Amino acid sequence: MKLFTFWRSSSAYRVRIALALKGVAYEPVFVHLTRAGGDQQKAEFRSKNPLGQIPVLEVPTEQGPVFLSQSLAIIEYLEQRFPTPPLLPPEALARARVRELAELMNSGIQPFQNLTTTSYLAEVAPELDKQRWFQKFIAGGLQILEGRAEKLAGRFLVADEVSIADVLLVPQLYAARRLGLSLDAYPTLLRVEAESLKLDGFASAHPDRQADRE
């Protein structure tokens, strides 16, 4: 398998964590998102993902390579193909809780910091204070996540086993720091992050350890 990735992309970071936790070998293909207009804009990459976003997972099949996009879809595919160790709990309600928190980050927080979003804002509203934007949508979303985690967390976001929710949490907090946001108001999230980073799968996927890190 090949993973089309960029070191600081939070969505690609998620998939790197899932691959590492499951011990799945892959070949990284580096897609620079900001240099010379962005590799994701080139026709060769758009043929793999017309939306022009990473990550993309190339899966070999007998009929030829298949290209999967959208980080949660990729992680769910990995979960089904490589079920050990599991990233979803066995009980139905706990699974729903994991997916709830994952979607809170995936659709309720991350899109507001996405490069496509911020680049368009800079084009159409150059006077906009980006920090106010990030404070409202990123910090505001994290505050809601903190409230949910206070009720659900054990060692990890949902009880005591690592899950897809934690796979999304660590990259989201990394991105929040990169955007200059304070995380002091989220002690539960920080505690879970610290527990997650004790696992090799999280540590090896960190942006600072990627070969394309600038």
C-alpha cells in the first residue's frame, strides 16, 4: 500500500497513526501542499482524488490500484481489513460514542482549519482576523469535546482502550498548537493525549518524525 501524505496535515497524521498502531507497512508518497501552488493541484494527483486533498491510500487489487480518500473512510477500511488491535470497542453504544467524538473532530472542528478553507478566506476576506476564527471554531469545538470527554473518558477518550477517537484527537491538538491556541482549558483532552503518545504508533506517526518534515 501507498499513503499520499504531507507531514503537517492533521488528516494524514490520523491515517499514519492507524497504520502504525496496526503494524501495517506502507510506502509514503509525499504531497507538498503549499510549495509552488501545491502538488495536490496537479492533474496526476487529481486523478487519484478529484477533491485535491490528502490523505489518499492506494490499495493494490487484482484489478489494479484503488485509491481511497477521506481519513475516516480509510481508517474504517483498515479497521475491517486489519482488525487487530481493534480501534472500535465491541459494544454497540461504546462504538457509537467513539464515532460521535471522531465526527465531532472530523466534521465539527477540522474543516475550519483546513488549508482549502483558510486559503479561500484569505482570498475573499483578507481583513478577517484568523485568530478570532480559530478561537470560535477550533477552540469552541475543543471545549465541547472536553465536556464530552469529562463524562466518557477513562485512560483514553472512551473508557480505557485506544480508539479511533484518540487517533483523531492527537492530530487535532497538534494542529491547535500550530495555530497558536492555548489548550489550558482542556485538561481531560491533554491527559488522554499524553496517554496516547506513550504508544509507539502515535509517536512514530508524529509530524516531526516524517521524512518530508521541513
